[in-house]
Amino acid sequence: MQQNLLIVQRVLTRYRLDLFRQLHDNFGEIGIITSQGDSQGALKKVDAGNIPEKNVVCHKLSSLRLGYKGESRSTSLFFYPQAIFLLRKYDVILLEGTTNILNNFLIIPAARILGKKVIWWDAGYSPSIRTRRRKVIDIVVKPLVGLTHKQMAYSTIGGRYMQEFMGAKKVFVNLNTIRTDYFEGIQQEIETNIKGYKTGKSSIKLLYVGVIESRKKIKELADVVVKLNQTPEKKKYTIDIIGDGKLLQELRQTIRDENVVFHGPIYDKEALKSFYFRSDLFVLPGDGGLGILQSLLFGLPVICLKGADGTEQDYILEKTHLLDRFDEIYPLLESIENVDKSIYSNYLKKVSSQNWVKKFVSETTSI
């Protein structure tokens, strides 16, 4: 008899729902708890009203919303204590970790009393300097982590951090990912694009796809592009910026440069494909991680800062594209002569979401 799985999320996003649906063959029922979330940005809740898999159910709970100012951004915590009444129906509980700590204070003890299998899912901490605030957070979460049966880390760096500072005794790394079956269907197109690619002699096309928020440093990146074009005898640099967020309209009004184009949100991967195929480099100037993976799956190399979310160290093969500071982006772009997309040929085999599913199911059944 298959076990029932309950996934507890602060906010259920589109990319998470798509990934969780891939688990449907491995569990009897999959329940997903979510708050109401936001109308836009990183905490925008997906419309989960018509999930194709009949055994995947979304539990949208009314919640108390609390503002929280983190190290790199202001965000929201959502408290829904009624979640504990859903625990009895499920055998395995997968918890969003530190970022959903308010609910975990109630859910973890209740789940253990009821004899449930509990897995803590966390990014750990990837910045090079462990701040005083982070040390306090680790002290708070450590007893909760110790009550869980296993701990699933987003990245290799995250796994090491959880072991050393968060009290994780049975941690396993399952790289944070997105659903990849779309890329399986266009794999031949991706390989053809990689093989036919040549770096432009007179221009470099940059791309950013993601949330438009201050922590992403989109304004600063646009300023870099403007500065790169101030030397006319050198290459021309352009950037396409795709995404939604609180700063989108403000940046559209304040950054008026023909080489910086804001396209707004585009969710359809077929529409996004042409941007990835015609670009030379994807640039992630702030934090984040899944944007890196999506770009590499399209065969587009990525430049980002170390500590984006930890997965960049696992995913990016061109290590010179991993930078220590934002101010290293300008000289790297200025010196670009050749971009090698060939190292991401057949990259899907390394990062298929089926790998994530198999790893999770294997670790769950061994508890």
C-alpha cells in the first residue's frame, strides 16, 4: 500500500506545483499546504484549481501574515496553525524548513506525536560570511531539525552547512530543481542550437529571467550594460529582462536605454525559448537559483555571484563565471571574446527532475 505525502509550503508557486506533480505515481495521495501568498513576485501563489493528477490535492489555508525583514530582502511569513488537523491523513510530512519556521514549531511536534515520518527541506546558508542574525536563526531551528527523521538539502554547500550549524544528523543532498520534461521534448532543438552557436563579434546579447525585486540587483545590472556601451569602438551589449515584480514599473520608467529592454512576465516556455537560444549569456546579479538551472537546461551559460543560493556551485560548469562580488561582472563582460555553450550539451542527463523524484522516494522509503 502506498504512503500518503503531505508537503507543507509557505506559498505554493507554479514551479513547485509542477515538480510535486511528478511524485504522483509514488504516493497514494499528495496533499500540499499553502497560504494565500502574494499577487506578484516571488511569493505569488499558483492557481491550483485544476490539477490533472487526481491524487494531488492543494490545501489553501487562511493565515496570519507577518512582515519580516531578512538579510537581503523584506518578505512575509504566513502562520496557519490549523495545518496540524491535516496531519492524521498523511504518513510522510515534507516541510519547507527555515523560511516556514512559524508553522514548523507546531507541525513537527504534532507530527512526531502522531508517528509521522518528517523530512526538513532547506537551502541551508550559502553566503561566505555567517552573520550574527544567521547564527541566532540556527540556534532557534536546531532543536526542530533534530526532531525530524531526515533533512533534504538544496545543494552540496547547503548540506554541509546544515550538518555543521543546524543540527542535521541525517542530511541528504537533492539538488533544488524544476520539472524538466519540457526540455526532454525539445532536446534535439537545444543540441542543434548549441552546435550552431557562434559568439557575436560585434555584440553580446545578455538575458535575465526572474523576479524584478531589489535583492536581484536588476537596476545595477542595467547600469552595467549602459556603462559597457559608453565605449563605442567596442562591442555593443544588450539585455532582455523578463519577469514581474514590485520594481518592474519603476525600472521601466527610470531606465530608458534602447539596449535595456523590459519585457514583463513571460511564463510560456515556448515563448521563452527564443530568448534563450539567441542570447550569449544569462546574468544573475543577485540571489536566486532556479533561474540558473532553467538557463543551463536551454544551453545558455550563466554568470552569477557565489552564494546565489548554493546550487550555482553544483550546476555551473564554467567556474570562471562564478564571481565573488558584483563589481566583477563589468570586467568579465567587457573581456568576453568567446562563449562556450558546448559544455552544456546533453546537460539534461545531469539535472533531470526524475533524478530528484527518485532520490526523494528512495530516501523516504528508507526511514
